[in-house]
Amino acid sequence: MKKVIILLTITLISCGSDGEDSSAGSREKANGDNFETLDWPLDYPIFEIYECIENSGLSDLPSPEITDSDIQVRFDEGYDESFYDEFNILIDECEVKINEGDESGNREETAEVREETSWEPTVSLGEIVEDDSYLDYHRYIDVAGLRMFVLPEVGDEFIYKVGEVYYLMLQEGEYIDQDIRNSYLQTVKNDFVFQKIGYEGPERYGLDSDPPGIDCCPGKGYDDNQTDFIWEYPDASADEQIGEVVEHLLHTVTGVAFALEFKEWDWENPNSEINLAVNEAIENNIFDTSSYERINNSGNIEDFNRITSIEFAFWGIITEWGYGDIYDLPHDEFTISTPTEVKEQLPLFHKLFENTIKTIFTPPDKEYLREIFR
């Protein structure tokens, strides 16, 4: 949910219906979904309630969804009934506290202060958290709002290394635009963008089986906004492991977060800047999509567009960053290897890179990465 939604909610709160109670009496189960969905009218102070609930000790709450007609909170399979019951108990308690605040005339002032202080994104590398409530993913680490969920076999040291790579990507640099970066970071956190980390590869977990051996996603709001795994390969060289980590972090950044944040990166729109850049690279015989044609031939055009845009963006970014030697460029899929070649032969992508990637990310020093993964 973007900042504008929160501002709208606060406005609705302060302009509510002459003191009528729109809280407890308006909460209800939606359409008999067994405790899975709650809904409220649009003037319900959901963000104040959430802050109060979290201050009471209940965390990892499902993200509220604001529609044209109501506010909904959905509980998926990642939540059990005891969590749901505690959630409702705390709602009742928090509604009393907030109503008492209304009577003292401090509610609007509190909302304004919270709006000024609670939405300031920070670039920080967190600690590993153990949490059994996320289906098969019992550990996670938060890095600047991106939650990285980890399967049991992955070592703690590797988790911190992956976190550090993303943290380094978000260091200050000459071309960083703080407004653009802050908006991106807010989107990552508020839209539950996440990264998965596993061990040795998909075969270990039967990901090609039906059904696979592990859950797709952790649940509790972390359901859709992800791309693929970063794999820990214990016998990989430093460059091979760097290549694995950077590639799949960039898949998540461009294929999910950027697609949410920038219309230019909307791979579903055939006329978006990323798709026009992909077409330019194909026409100039720089990007070869033949390995993905089986997806296209199966009629799954959406997956083809998503995968080709993500893969092309990854190649373009690491080439602009001067990482061509890590990935043995040039080769059959991507036939150029230097920033100068991108600028001269892929002007559409170069412009997109300058206006978005370069304003948010700083390429980590290659030699330092090699030291990390040595």
C-alpha cells in the first residue's frame, strides 16, 4: 500500500461520521470464509489499530487491503486460529484505547506525527530471526524492507552474505536520488516483496514434482511478490556464488519490486520501456531468447514476457556495472560485455538504467564480493 492510501485513510478518520462508532460493530467475517477474512468500512482506523496491536506484542500481521468500498484483512494458511483469536481480542482493546484518544482530542495530531515518522525507510542489515510460523521457512532476515526467507539447510553465514550483498547494493553513491530510492524501499516493504534462499538447488526439494516437496511461499502476506530462489552451493567458486546471488536478487528487484513501482518496468505492458528495450536487444542480435521459446510456443505469453524481461534486465544491469568477467560475457545469450557497448548498442535500456537502477542502486565492489565468498 502506497503512502497516498495511508493519507486517504487518515483523512477519512478525521472526517468521520460525527462521532459514530465505526469500529467494533462494523467488523465481520466476509462471506463465511471461516475466520479467513475480516472487513470494515473505509473510515475504520486500521493503521492506528495495527500500530496498537503491534505495540501489544503481536507481530507479522496480514497486510490490510483497501478497496473502493471497504478495508479487508485476509488470513491465509500461514495463520492459525489462536493467532486469529488473539488478533480479535487485541482489536477490541485497541478500539477502546483509540476511542479514549478521540475524546481527548489528540487522535488527529497523533496520526499526523505518525505519518511524519513511521514511513521513513532505512537501509539496514538485520539479524537472523527464527520463526516457525512461516510454513517451511523457519528463518528470515530483513534488509532495508526486503524479507529474505530461508530453508533449514542453508547456513547462517551464507544468509548474512546474501543480506550483505543487497545491503551493499543500497549504499550511497553519486547518482542516488533519495526520493526515488525511498519510494522504492516503501514499495518493497509495504507490498511484501520477498526473496527465498535454499540449499544446493531445486532438485533437493522436488520443485519440479507435483506437488513439490516444500511450500511455494511463507504465507502471512508473503504469497505472490517474489521470483525465484538464491541457492547456496557449497562447492561453488567465489565468482559462481556471486553470480548466483546477484542474478537472483536482480530478478526480484526488476521482476517484482520495479514492476510494482515503475510503469516503465511493467513487463505485462507490451509498450513499456522494459519491453521495448528487450525488443531492441533481440532485433540487434544482442539478446537471444531461443532458450525460452518453449514457453512462448506453449501459449504462455505472460510467462514468456515476464521471464525474458527479467533475464534481459539482469544481463543489462550487470554489464552496466562492469561485472562481465564474473559472468563470462560475451556469450550466446548476451553478446556484449561492457558499459560502453550497452550505451551505444542498447540506448533504450541504457536510458532506463540511468533513470531507475542508477538512482537507487550502487554496484558493490567486485573484489570485495570475491573476498566475502572466497
